[in-house]
Amino acid sequence: MSLDGFIDDAGPDRLVLSDEEDLDRVDAVRASCDAILVGAGTIRADDPRLLVRSADRRAERRRAGLPASPAKVTVTATGDLDPAGAFFTAGVASADAAGDGTGGVPERLVYCASPAVAKAEHRLGAVATVVDGGDPVTLTRVLADLAGRGVGRLMVEGGTRILTEALAAELVDELHVVVAPFLVGDPAAPRFVAPGRFPHGPAHPMALTEVRTMGDRVLLRYELGDGPHRGQS
Ligand SMILES: NC(=O)c1ccc[n+]([C@@H]2O[C@H](COP(=O)([O-])OP(=O)(O)OC[C@H]3O[C@@H](n4cnc5c(N)ncnc54)[C@H](OP(=O)(O)O)[C@@H]3O)[C@@H](O)[C@H]2O)c1
């Protein structure tokens, strides 16, 4: 995020907040996870690929018997997603999909609100597994279903609504915040989190476990722990 807490600007292009060192750090975290979750808004705004970039990390995952990149997961109430988007197509098109000589196609899961499941199936069924996420979809239910599919470690990359929901529902074990050395200052831009009722307020702060300087950027790592509200949402 920017110093004033924005994770993008309000323009059509993605605001670059990370430098190469941070992108490599993100890549290492991705490679350590079973799945990556982004909201449908992030797919529409950024068209992310969500693949492990480093050939060494992909090869290491394959040696461990894992797909080269983690599964990709999204949540939508509307099902309005483009099946040609990189979320659905990147890493899938060729046999050597991950570009590391080992193949390995990442799974794609779309948790859709019950009323839109039929539409989402029709639109996305050829490129993803559409799962009925309930009405409304709750992240608690999504996480339980993912656990049943063998996902033990999930990376939540954003955007604002997904991060807000995950933090408010106390579903987060660890938070990584990287602060970029500039201000965005546009009230129309998306914030790291929206207003909400967060269990980790002033009376129940997170534990800071790491501060890492990366050039002009800084990583803050927090552990959120087993709070009193855990699992109640
Ligand atoms: N700097 C960073 O690290 C970073 C990372 C990721 C994203 N971003 C930025 O974040 C912005 C997008 O944030 P956002 O808040 O608009 O989008 P978001 O959180 O990515 O996605 C919101 C969408 O997800 C779906 N959704 C979320 N929770 C749901 C639930 N419980 N039930 C059903 N559907 C649910 C809805 O999709 P439908 O509308 O399809 O129903 C909703 O519109 C972009 O500007 C992006 O660049 C920044």
C-alpha cells in the first residue's frame, strides 16, 4: 500500500506499488501456498496471472509433487468474469504451461453466490470449477470448502473487499503489509481495507513479528493469533 493506505489509484492502469525485490518476496510467498485468493474486482481491474514467476521455485514445487503454481481462487456474487482473462488462461494454454519444462496446470476455483451459479457455470465452466458458495457467499464457508480440497495455506492477495471481509471475520493468521514511499491522496482510490468492525482494534492489537527494509519500502509482518472471536463469524 501507499503511505496513506491506498492499494491502487483510481485510474484504469494498475498502480505499481512493489519494486523487484518485493515482487520476488511475493513470489516466494505464493510458492509457499496451496492456493491464492483474489476477489472478482481484482480480476476485473488487474487481470492478474497469479503464477509463480521463478523457474527454480516452480521446479521445487514440482519436485515436492505439487503443481508448479498454487490453485487460483476467486469469489463472486454475480459471476461476471471474462473466461479469457489471465486468471483462467495463464499457465493453462500449453503442456509446458508453467514454462519450467514440468507442466502442471493450476486449478481454478470460482466460489459463486447460489443465484448466479447457473450463469457462472455456463460462462466459466470450461475454464474453472464453479462452486456454489451459498447466498450470500461467506469467506468462512469458502475456507472450509478449500480445506476439504486439501488447501492448508491460502494467500489472500486482495482487493479491498476481500481483505476487509477476511480481517473482519478473523480468518487471517498472518498479515504482510508493504509500504511504498509515496502518497496517492485520491479518495476515489481503493484502500487497503474499507471501514468495518475489526476484532483487531486498539483493545486487541496484532503482534508485529518482522520489520524488513527493502530499499525505500518496508515490510511489516504481523501475527493475528487465536483471538477470542476466532471461528465465530
Ligand atoms: N496493491 C495490492 O496489493 C492489491 C492487491 C489486489 C488488489 N488490489 C486492488 O484492489 C482493487 C479491487 O478491490 P475491490 O474491493 O474492488 O475488489 P475485490 O475485493 O478484489 O473484489 C470484490 C468483488 O469480489 C466479489 N466478492 C467479494 N466478497 C464477496 C462475497 N462475500 N460474496 C460474493 N462475492 C464477493 C464481488 O464480486 P462480483 O462483483 O463479481 O459479485 C465483489 O464485487 C483494484 O484496484 C486492485 O488493483 C491491490
